[in-house]
Amino acid sequence: MAIIFKNKKKQIESLGYPINIKSKYELESVLKTHNFALLDFWTRWCGSCLLMNDALNKISKEYSENLTVVKIDASFDSEIMNQYNIKGLPTIMLIKNNEICVQKYAALTLKELRDLVKINI
């Protein structure tokens, strides 16, 4: 008996909290199954990055039906940084259907994140 899988992108609902990614392969896997994702490029030594954690957790919970928040620690995989041409931290990126919609190079407040998501949802 053979099992045939159709190559159809299936949207998987977010878990309500950010997903931590450590490699480009993990990121590719998440983006294959999530149509709308907010990528947060950060690192532990970046104070502005750490200030955004609470806001990102709230956004992840509030928009769990439509949005997946992905945290990418820049110190783990420079290949991802090069692939997305990340020059500074924090960098926030909205990905919709594997296309970059928005890219911001600064720490954002909860209100700014909400506005960004609402406009692009």
C-alpha cells in the first residue's frame, strides 16, 4: 500500500507562544506550515531585544489563530542572518505566504506590533 501526500500547504495554528528557532532548517519547516509569521531576530546581549519579549509573548497569544511568532537567536546561525540580510538587532520581519511584507530594524512597543500585525493580517 502506497501513501500519497499532496504538496499542499496546510496552515497549522500557532501554539499561543513564540517558537524558538536555532537553524535555517527549523525556520524553513515552520514557514512551510505557517502562512503568516512574525520573525524576531534577537540575541541575549541585546537590551532592546530583551525589552520586546513581553510584547512578543502577548502578540503571540492574542493572534494565535492567524500569526506565528518565531524568535531567532542571531548567535546560533549566521546563515539565517545572511539569508535575510540582517544587519542590526532587533529586527522584526513579517512573512506572509513566504514573502517578506514588512521589515523593521528597531525595538517596537506592544502597540506598534499590534498595528503592524493588524495592517498586514
